[in-house]
Amino acid sequence: MSDDEHRFTGMYDECRQRVWAYVVSRAGRQVADEVVSETFAIAWRRLEDVPEPALPASSPARCGTPPR
């Protein structure tokens, strides 16, 4: 696995559930899977532009932040 693949996989594993929950809270379950899929497809294409950490601390979908 390349460094990029390893970084992306770690980001995906850490953030996917939070991003999905955020999308559900804003747009509903009907579109959540599609939006999350597109979000991570863009993240993969633009991986060099993705900051570390991938989500800012102030983001409602922040990875590792427990839901309210």
C-alpha cells in the first residue's frame, strides 16, 4: 500500500461515520451514502489538498469528537 493509500484509508476509517452522521442530520438518510461516497472520492482526487487533521476541530463532523 502506498503512503497516499495508507493516509486515505486511515482518514476514511476515522472520519466516514462522522461525516455520514452529519450528512444524515442535514440532508437525511436517503442521500447520505451518495454524499459520503462523493465526498471521499473528491478527497482521494485532491488528497494533497486535504489538511491534517482532515476535519477542523470546530467542524460538527469532527473525527473523534463524541456526538452531543
